[in-house]
Amino acid sequence: MPAPETLELLQGTLDVLILKALSWGPAHGYGVARWLQHVTDDALRIEEGSLYPALHRLEKRGCVEARWGLSENNRRAKFYRITARGRQQLRQEAGSWSAFAAAVGKVLTTTERPALA
């Protein structure tokens, strides 16, 4: 198994992960990154250089909305909230990812030998 720092996200994957994190409620960017790291047992560590451009891209597409507020440390932070459009996008992408993961799982666990020419 590759070390956590060598795992790379497929293009477009980060958006669906962010939407899933925000489906639980509004959060600031650091909170999203921390949640993703926690639920993946440190396998995914999202850097600011990837996270914030993705959040801005999702905001531009109308999938999330942002508002300024105070973090748990009483610091000013931008909090992101998933929109109805974002929930629809999450449902579509989650279904696609589930089908993709199941197909890859079948390939990786099969005991059937390929009929190679």
C-alpha cells in the first residue's frame, strides 16, 4: 500500500469529497480538510493549494455558498455551505463513483484468469 503522501486524487475527485464533507453542514476549508483526513485514517491529506481552488471552483459553479464567520478559535474564516445544486451534483457523482469503485473492486479481486491472445 502506498504511503499516504503518495496517494494522488484523480482529477475531479476532490470536488465530490468536498461536497460530501459539506453535506453534513457548513464548514471552513480547514475543517473540510481535517474531516477528510480523519475519515480516511490519514490516507488523504488535502493541501491548501488544492483545497481552496476547488472550493472557489465549486462556488463559481453554484454548488457551494460562502459566508464569513468566526472559527472555533475566534478567528475570521470563510464558511462554505452546500447548495441544492451541490446536493444534486453530489448524488450524481456519488452514484458514478460507487459504480466505478465496484467495477475496480471486481477486477482486483477476481480469480478468473483473462483469456489473453
